[in-house]
Amino acid sequence: MDQETRAQHPVLRPIDDKELARESWKIFQIMGEFVEGFERLARIRPSVSIFGSARTPRDHPLYLLTVEVARKLSDAGFAVVSGGGPGLMEAANKGAQGGKSPSIGLNIQLPKEQSGNAYQDISLYFRHFFSRKVMFVKYASAYVVMPGGFGTLDELAEILTLVQTSKTQRIPIVLVHTPFWTGLIEWFKTTLVAESTISPQDLDLFVLLDDADAIVNYIFQHYERTVSGPTAEERANQMEL
């Protein structure tokens, strides 16, 4: 491309004042989501975020296992946070609501698939995935990751990255249902570690557990060891989430 052609090539597309104003007002919409999330969740501690497929039917063994895990966590004193939708998110809220601690749903507005479940003591609603993802992480004492699709993998990658880079404190990350996760973990070992895109130690950031009591005990034991809360350095890092 010669200099004259480059000079004529449009770099910035035209935008009218109304469109620009709409884009600017989105900032306040995003700020509002953060403010409401911080105000409503900051005092609800400890909590565990549970992720999983929105498509798992209610009679599936994984649905029943998620209900059991959430109920036991709730009775152990952990509020349970889910995505607020159907499937395993519903199972998490259902189990939590049947226990002693609050059941919290962080609902997302989507064109299809997402609809709020009926088992939420506290419901927040988000238009933006990124502000919702911050709420999942910021106050969580642990992550329980059930089998799921792209959304679940997205949340898993998010928390692994934040812990790996010390942007949040080290918390239990529990992958549930070994047959589902084995292939992915093997790929981590044979490809990511082999290509040096992650360190061998990064495989210690998570554990595989299949039994509800084992999951709750693992999380509770970690919480007891860290009940004093994050260090000053960890708190400073969390402020940058």
C-alpha cells in the first residue's frame, strides 16, 4: 500500500454524538453493577462459588450431587454463590437454600438459555459477564467446579489465572467428577507443561474430588487454616481485581 493510498484509508469510522453518548453511559451502567455487587456481597462471608452446566436435567446424578455438596457447605456455614440459572446452578442454589446459610444467584441477562431459578435468597442481575465474574471471585473462599461447557471453563480459567498470578489469594479449586476432567488435565500435563506455557507446579492449583463429604472437608480444613484472612499483600492485590 503506497503512502497516498494509506492516507486515504479510513482509520476511524465516523460516529455521531448520540452513539457516542450511549457508549459513554455504559460506563455508569457497569459502575452500577459493581457498586450493587460490592454492597450486597461484601458482608456475606465465607462463601463458596459453584459452577456447572445450565443444561443438566434435574434427575441427573450430577444435579443430585451438586444439591448434596451445596447443602453440606451451607450447613457448614458457607454461603453458596451460583450463576442463578437452571441446571447445576439451580442445584447449587437449591442445596444451599435447604441449609443454614444464604443461597445467592448472580444472574446474567442472555438472549436464550439463562432464566433465574427459584432457590435464591439473594439475587443480583448483570448485563455484563466481566462484572459478574468479578463478583464470583472477589469474596469466594473456594471454588467448586462441576462439569459444564464454555461458561464453566471460562470461570475455571479465570480463577486459575488469578491465583497463578497472585491477583487473588490461594483458595481451594475443586474439580468434581473425575471422568469429566481427566482428559483436560492430561492435556494440561502433556501439552501445556510440555510446551512450558504453564509450570508443573500450576497443576497443584486445583484438586479432583468426587465425594460430597470429601469436598466439604477439604474446603473447611483450608478455611480453618486461613481463618485470619488474607495477608496485607493479598488484600492489596484483591483491590486490583
